[in-house]
Amino acid sequence: MGALHAGHERLMETARRDSDVLAVSIFVNPLQFGPNEDYARYPRPLSHDLETCERNTVDLVFAPSAEEMYPVPQLISVDVGRLGEYLCGKSRPGHFRAVATVVMKLLNIVRPKRAYFGEKDLQQLTIIRRMVADLNLNVTIVGVPIVRETDGLALSSRNKYLNAEERKVAPVLYRALQGAASQVRSGEKDTSKVREVALAVLANVPLIRVEYLEIVDPDELQPIATIGGPVRIAGAIWVGATRLIDNVSA
Amino acid sequence: MGALHAGHERLMETARRDSDVLAVSIFVNPLQFGPNEDYARYPRPLSHDLETCERNTVDLVFAPSAEEMYPVPQLISVDVGRLGEYLCGKSRPGHFRAVATVVMKLLNIVRPKRAYFGEKDLQQLTIIRRMVADLNLNVTIVGVPIVRETDGLALSSRNKYLNAEERKVAPVLYRALQGAASQVRSGEKDTSKVREVALAVLANVPLIRVEYLEIVDPDELQPIATIGGPVRIAGAIWVGATRLIDNVSA
């Protein structure tokens, strides 16, 4: 979606190492924003983005208009079923359907051998992997680890929305997830206890509202009750009017 | 879906003329049959089908098992929206979602330059064309005209289900559609009057029950009230326990 930051640059570096030809798509997809979401104000610094692409030796930038992507009303879409119903999907109905649909379109237009997605948007990555498997798409999906600020805040184009005070408290999400992960690593199997520890870190922090914090299975990201293997811990919080997400492995 | 007849052979001949390499898929897709439909009894004469393919100089037959096509539960599917809600979709909920999904899978596995579909399954063809456009699939869809018996009955693998008596009355669907088309050609604009003429042809014919008979726009197959350009006239009838469909242009 553009507004490229060091997390996107990590995608480019990783892809560059693997590939002869490196393409980047920049498209703020109107269909994946809800009516009360930030489509209009989402940052679109195109010339800055093109410089970032050039600096990273990108061969091709695909930056279509909405009219180019949706010349007629989109009647056919990719239904992601229950994978889009929990975590971020709970508060963003239709979001992952629109993400899967636009990614399918972009993959069919650009036709990469491999496509690189950041692990910050873990549910997106999970759904895209499953879409590729279930619909037999001819592409390999590569997940790229989250890039963080020195204080732990996961890089996101939406971090730009934070004022100084909000920016200062924002890393608490990562600290809460780390707290949960260390509980899991020390052997806690009961996810309600793990959540309690993480939620305690977030409690009473000014400007913060928790949307969700869940311990999920790593394949489908379904919230689980008892830990019996590797898990992901994923959270979404509001810092003032800005929604941030993050996740860690444990 | 195999049970290949002269309609399928017409697809092969048309594709053969255009192409260096000709592939045929044979797969009776369990997901596109409703719980009370004919999945179990649908004919599967594989060795006869392979002979038909050989006679038509087919280079490659892809005849996977259901386990090969659906190794894990299919969570992601192609949602066809309102295009799957009328005509055949009305009595077959989920049918066109399953058709679009399996066609997407087959196209991604076989990766043809062009794919050929019969016009008898007009709603299927319409939905596949729109799927290709909306999701930017890299394939050209070619529609191939209906092949008929000398008495007008459209070829279908399901004609095998008809006993002698049923087979005798089955062509009445085509005659009804022709009656409607000739009304349209002589200038009738009111589709309710056109339908009346067609339904009169079907009324009181033994063994016949009409499921639908509609005058529709040729792009999305939506039933229309007033004719202002080219139309399709599509019908579905039951002959005893067998469901038959057909359509004509006007």
C-alpha cells in the first residue's frame, strides 16, 4: 500500500537477494477499508516511495489507479471463510475478502515467481498462504520477519498518525506480547493465564484501548485454550485514534 | 466432468484447431453437487472417455482424484456474488461457488492459454468469464455452441438418465425456447408475454415440470422485464427425476 518504511525495504532486500527481477506494487486498495476507516487519510507519498524503490534497485513498480484495478464493479471475489472471522477480521468485516481479492488480482497481473509479505500482518500472510494452496496459485509466498524501532514498536505506515505522546506509549503492545511469550516459554499451558499477564501490562496505560490479544495456532491463527506446541501471540490496540497490530512467536 | 459426448467433442475439435497442445480435464467435482443431487450416480465411464480423448488427438488428460484436488479442507473459495443467485443458482445454492472454485484450481494447475466451455451451461460460462475478468486470470475463455440431437435435445451427460418415454418428451424444452425466441424476433418486448408463449408449450406435457424459464440479459443473465437488445432465453425442466437445461439467443 505504499508509504514505504524500513519494513518494506526488508521485503525488497530479501526479494532482491533471491531474484533477477524485482517488482513492487503500490496500491491503496479502497475495497479493504471499512466505511469508518482511514482510506482517505492513508498516506500516499508516491515520489518518496519511488525513491525508496530506486534506492533498493527495484526493477518495476506497479502503481495502478483504482479505476485500472476495478474498471467494472467487482462481482467475483475471494471468500476467505472462517480465516477472516477472528482476530482483525472481527472488527473489520470484509477486510480480508478484499485483501485476498486484490492480492489475487495483483499476483495475476504481475505474475511473480515469489511474493514477499511482512509478518506484521500475520493474518493477511496466513490467508494468502492458504489462498495459494487452496486455489493452486503458481507462486511461492515468502514471509519476512517484522522490523522494529529500537524501542520495539513494529514498523507500520500508520505509526505516522501517532503524536509524540502516543508514540511514547505505543511500544507497550510489543512488551505485552513479549510478556506473554515468556510465560509460554516458561511452560504455562493455559492461554487464559497467559492472556492475563499480557493484559496486565496493557492495563491502565494512558491512551491505550485493547482490541484483542490472543494466543493462536500458527497455521490458521485460531485462538486456542491450551498450549500444546508452537503458538503465535497476536494483539491489536488503539493508541488514541490509531489502530496498531503486532505479533510474536512462542 | 467426463461422460464425454459429442458436445465435449465439439470443444475438443474447436480447441484442437487453435492449439499446439490440447488438454482435457475430467473431474466430477463433489463440491458442486448438492446433498440431494446426483453426485453418486453421475456417470464416470473413464476408459470410454479416454478413448474419446485419444480419437480427438488430445495430448494430455488431467483426471485427478477428489483427494488430489482437495488434500485439506477447502477454506478459500471463489465467491460469485449475485451471478450465482438466479436461474440455476436459485435451486442449487453453492453450486456456482464450487464450480468457479474448481475451475480456478484447474486453470491454475493446467495453465492453458485458452479454455473452452460449452454454451449449454450458460450461467457457468458467464460466471467463468466474469471471474477471469474480475480476478485478472491469464487465460482466454472460449464459448462453444450447443450440440443437439436431431430432434433438438441439447447434448448432456444427464440425458443418459432418461428412459424411452422421458427421452421422447425431453426436446419440448428446446421447442419452448424456440417459440419464445420467435416471439422476440417478431418484436415482442414484454418478457412476461414471451414467457407465457414458452410456458404454454410446456404446459400439460406428461412427465415435465418447469423449474424456470427466463428472458435474461446476455452479459450477466439477469432476468429482464422489457427487451431492448439481444437477449438469452434460458430454461430448466425436470423430466421425471432428471433435470435438463438449455438456452437460445434472440
